[in-house]
Amino acid sequence: MEEDLFSLAGRRQDGTEEEAVRRRAEFLRSELRRHNRLYYEQAEPEISDAEYDALFLELEKLERDHPELADPDSPTRRVGGAPLQGFNQIRHAVPMLSIDDIFEQRDALIPDEELVEFYNKLVRTLGTDAVPVSVEPKIDGVALSIMYRNGRMSYAATRGDGEVGDDVTANVRTIRTIPLTLPANAPAVLEVRGEVFMPNEAFAKLNEERDAEGLAAFANPRNATAGTLKQLDPRQVAARPLAFLAHGLGAYEGPELKDVKDFWDMLRHCGIPCNEPVHYTDTLETTRQAVRDIDRGRHSLPYGTDGAVIKIRSMATREALGATARAPRWAAAYKFPPEQKETTLLNIVVQVGRTGVLTPVAELRPVLLSGSTVARATLHNQDEIDRKDVRIGDTVLVEKAGEIIPAVLKVNLSRRPENSKPYSILEATGGLCPACGNPIMKEEGKVAWRCTNFTCPAQAVTGITHFCSRAALDVESIGSSVAEALRGSGLAASALDLFSLTLEQLANLNLGTAEEPRRYGEKNAQKALDALKNARELPLERWLIAFGIPQIGEVVAKALADTHPDLDHVAESPYIRDIIRLDELVESALKANPNTRENRKAVREGTLSAEEAQQRYKELTDEIDALTGPYLETGYLRKNTGKLSYGSEIGVAAAKSLNSFFTSAAGHHTLDVLHRLGINPQSQSYRANLLEIPAGILSGKTFVITGTLSQPRDHFERLIAEHGGKATGAISKSTSYLLAGSGGGSKREKALKLGVPVISEEEFGKLIGN
Ligand SMILES: NC(=O)c1ccc[n+]([C@@H]2O[C@H](COP(=O)([O-])OP(=O)(O)OC[C@H]3O[C@@H](n4cnc5c(N)ncnc54)[C@H](O)[C@@H]3O)[C@@H](O)[C@H]2O)c1
Ligand SMILES: [Zn+2]
């Protein structure tokens, strides 16, 4: 990761430069894809649009300057997004495209130079002086296509990846201003393209309500809209005030439309809400003026706008110009630069999010930005703070793009107070979570600090959901909405409270709203209690996963179960402490080695005595030998080929993370509660000596799994491992069995060819004595 974050500046023109450019392009592509997912699929963007656009432009430029890097899958050539889970998909009759951007260059001599270029290019391409265009506000919402056939709404779909979107008809039907039927003489086929949005006022009210209910606020109206449209329950959508405005046309069969004015007239006749105001112009100067007019008036529109869309009026010309894979050639979106202002950064506070991530937030001297007062801005994470060197007391430049939570762009160094100090989250928090007081940690390769305590009140919902997930304790009937309700009602502040719930409490849990209650019900409640009862007996590794300790996934959890008989032994494990100690000893020894270049130099220069160096090194290596000896005999440690290099079942980072959890207050609390409940999860695979072949019924046998089975593949892999066998990916002569479900043709053939026995799920069950 880190090596990708280099700057291209100052590289020499040779092979390494090419490689550097390629790597940078790859990095930008993967970052843009990641941000697309966050933005379109999760409605939880991490960066502002302006920051996203900067990455996008950099990649576009790289691809333009280095045509050899062309990639048809590049985010610059695609509509960013993907269909969601839980919805039916609809293939669009006509692809739903994006629009190419034109950026205003703040402080440039001609700030709208790109607009001039765009218009002049149209003039040249079309060979006329006057190109009639329309200019209208760009609505910051979620793109929607509504298909009417023979005067009735037939479906409504989101943009998705441009080709295939989600069927959100049921949700869209709840938006009151959208007609379900059209007047008698409406076109036979009319696919209206437009934008769903949440009006600014309704958005502010919704966030106030969410705040009062203790729910996370939406970052901006666009997010709130995307989040609402994603709801699987149309009643929830109906409860939120969404609006729609049309701005474009997809499939169409009806009277000929020559000019975009005909299009607007037809929509108005059909009773479809239209985007306004539309300016009609036919010279460069009047077009520039129209864009400026929209900029001036945009803050009084009921929705967020960050630009103006310029479109050719003539439908025939649009057709003739066509589109690229990403955007039409006959339109452009002029993006207004987000408003920026300087103010003083009064303080930095650290907030704990629902996943336990610590976010530093700047408290600002309030300033008026894009029509609202800004008093707080996100600083994202420590890396961002370091990169911008933001300090308390600084004068900072703040930006508010759309309604995104404002961001601190940079520091005005000329106004920095004299005694200011760099800001560190670790120092400011004393290494403890501000919400629960337990240790925080930063995972390797990640930028965020996080609270390590799965019982932290700030992360109750995620903690409970994870605790109940399939890989953990598999309490299927408790998902995120039940967790949310449990927390909201005060019944469970953390996952450990689940075991004290009664049937009555659970059954009466309200999953709806105060106005529209929806009971969880006896049946679900009983199912949840049964699953929780079952969870008490689940093996150690599943519990270790359930605690959500950083670095502890399925593999490490299994390794812990192989090397510890039960949870109490993991909590007190000398093995884990010794792994950490060994790591420290090896590091010291490598440094103390008299043969390193530095130490030889120090001896030559007389700053280090040769005898002392030898002595110190010997002490360290003796200690290492003493520590590793017994573990090497039981296979808990392996000697690697490198000098002083050892392998352990549990990595050093995981060992440190475990140690930190079990010595923290949260760890002690967890063990106390489990003891009180009489739960001490047991290992089913503990072996005091790993070098002895396990005496499982499948020991020495290898399996390959193929086809569709009644349970996910990892279920069978687990069974095989529990009985001492091994599951591998590829089939060979030495494979003992092919466990085959339906399908799985090629592996089955290969097994038959190699003479490997093919067994069914039933036969496998017999093999392990079920
Ligand atoms: N912050 C992030 O992480 C992140 C991630 C991905 C995308 N983005 C933002 O989204 C932009 C790209 O998204 P996009 O591809 O949806 O493009 P876009 O939103 O910039 O423009 C295209 C869309 O504008 C809509 N639109 C609104 N008003 C319109 C009008 N009057 N006429 C025609 N179309 C109108 C259309 O639905 C069209 O699909 C980026 O420039 C960036 O600002 C941000
Ligand atoms: Zn915490």
C-alpha cells in the first residue's frame, strides 16, 4: 500500500518511471473503485466529491498521457456503481450514462475556460456559429429511470452500473408527486430519466429526528436519498419525504420531439415534475451568463446543486453526436467550486463511530459557508492530520462541497501560533477509547485507530451484529435492525447482555417506529433464545471470532483453539506472552549481533568493547534458546531457515492484540460475565503436541470439495478439520476423496480419471459417524 502513495514528481525518464506510472494508475483505479462502492453501494463516502474528482482527473490525465495504460474497465470509462443485493435487477432499455464534467478553476484568469472550450468544440464539430443549448441546474440526488408503457408506470430502476439497475418500483410508487398513470394521449413508451432527492428542509428535519433517536445522521441529502431508496420495506420509504424532478429521456415511442422544448412540453402535459429553471441560449456569451445566473440562484433551490448541465437542444444533433461508454457527447456538467473560508480551529475532539473507528473532528470558530453555519469539520484520521499538519489553534481553510460534512483543506501557516504542537490521537486520548476507556489500537496497514472493545457502548449495534453473525455465534435471527432496536430500547448495551434477555422482552421488542410499531414476536424471540442457548456450547474458536478482537479472524481463532484447551487458558496464555517476548528478544539480538556493520564500526572506533558486545549477544541468544526449546519440541514454534527466525501458530501482531484485549478492563469484564453465566468455551482441537498426528477419524486423509452442497463449503471444511483431515483446492492422485454435490463437472471427471473415490454428502456423513 505505502509504496503506491509515492509522488511521481522528480522521477527520471527510464524504465522505473514507466513502472511508477503504471503503479500509480493501478492505485488510482483501485482507490476510485473503492470510493465508488462506498458512495453508490453503501451511501457512506469517505472523502469529499472534490477529493474524489481530483483523483479521477489525475487518472484521466495519466491515461491520456500514457495510452499504453488504456483499460476498458478503468473507472474513467464506466458509470460508477453496481446493483445492490436484495432487489431484482432491471436491464435498462437505453443505458443510463453519467455526464462529463467541466470544472471551474478558482482564481484562474478565465475561471470558466473549460466551458469556453466545450462550447467552441461544439461549434467546430457542428460547423455552425450558433449552437442552441439549454442550461439547467444539476440536481444532487440519485439518478432514476421510470418506464411508462401505454400510460401506466411499468417499473422504476436505479442507474446501477449504467446497464443494469435495481428495481425500486415499490419504493418509487410511494413518492407522491410521481404519477402512476399518464393522460390518455401520452406516448406509448416513455422512459423518464430524472433525479430523486430529499428536499433540504426535509433533510434537516430527518437528521434532527435521527439525532434524537440516537441514530447516525446522514452526511447530506444525497446520502439520505440513496439510503432511503435502498430500503427493502416501501413503508419506510413512504415515511420519508422524497421528491423527483425529470431531466432526460430514455426509451421513447410517440410524437416526434425535435427540440428539447418539445420534450419539456410533453412531460408537463403528462403531469411529470420537471427540473427548472431551464435557460435557452445560442451563443457562448449567453451560455456563460446562464451558468452564472444558476450559480447565483442555486442556494434558494429546494435541493442541493453543485453545477449546471449544458445540453444541446436539437434531438437530431444529440443522436448524431452519440455517446462514449460513460457519457453523452452532447452534454456537460459545469461544476461550481465548493465554497471555502478561513477560520480558527479551536479544538480537536475524538469521536467513536459505530464500528469502533476513532474519528478526529475539528471544532471551529463558526463561519457561514454555502448558506449554513459551520462549526465542525471532519479531520478523517491521523494520517490526514499529519499530511496537512493540522494543529489546535491553527487558522484553517474549510470547504463545504454540496452538503457533505465540511472538511479542513489546509492550514494557513503564516498565521500559526508560536507554541503550537503537532496533534496526535494517541496522545490526546492517552491511548484509551473516549467512549469506554479501553485501549485503542491501529492495525497494520490501516489508517484508523479503533477501540478494541466489542462491548464498547459506542459500537453496540455493530458489536451485537458481529457477535451473532454466522462465522461467530450464528444467532441468525439477530441482525443489525434487531441489534439497533435492542440498543435503542436499552435492553442490550453490548453483546454480553443478550444472554440475560427474556422471551417476553424479546417478543415485545419494537422494530418499527413509535407511530408504526412492529413487534419482533414470540416465534422469532424463541428462535433467538434457542440459538443463544446453543451458542453457549459452541467451540472456542467461534467465541474468539465473536469478540471481534482486531487481527483475530477464522485462521488465528482456529490456531488458538489448536493450542489452548479453553477460553480461560487463552486469556492467561504463557504461549501468547512468549511469542511477544520472543519477537522482542530476536529484535534486540539482531541489533546486538557483533557482526553487523554498525557494531563492527563501533568496535573499530572504540565506542563499543568487543568483549561486551559478544557477552550481550550471547546473553540474548541464550535466552532465546531457553525460551524456544520446549516450544520447538511440541511444534508450537518452528525454526525457519534464516538466523534467529521462528514461526509460530499465532503471529506477533495477533498475539499483541490478544494480550491487549485480555489485559484490558473490557477483557476482564468479558471473562467475568462469562464466568457468571457459566460459559467457558472449550476447544475441540487442542493438542499439547502439534507434532503428533491427530487421532481423528479422518487423520491423514485429504479432501477436495466440489459442486453445490446443502451447506456452504466452509461448513464441510470445518468438519473435515475437526476430524483430523485436510481439505485442499486441487485434485491429485494423492487426494483421498472428492466430496461432490450437484454440478462440479470438471473436478468429478478428473477424480474418475485419477481413480480418486467420489463420495456424496450422505456418504461423507457416514464416514464421520453421523
Ligand atoms: N465522494 C466520493 O467518494 C465519490 C465517489 C463516487 C462519485 N462521487 C461523485 O459523483 C460524481 C460522479 O457521479 P456520476 O457518475 O453520478 O456523475 P454526476 O453525478 O457528476 O453526473 C451525472 C448524473 O447527473 C444527474 N443529473 C442531475 N441533474 C441533471 C440534469 N439536470 N440533467 C442531466 N443529468 C442530471 C444524472 O442522473 C446523471 O447520471 C463525481 O464527480 C463525484 O463528485 C463521489
Ligand atoms: Zn470504546
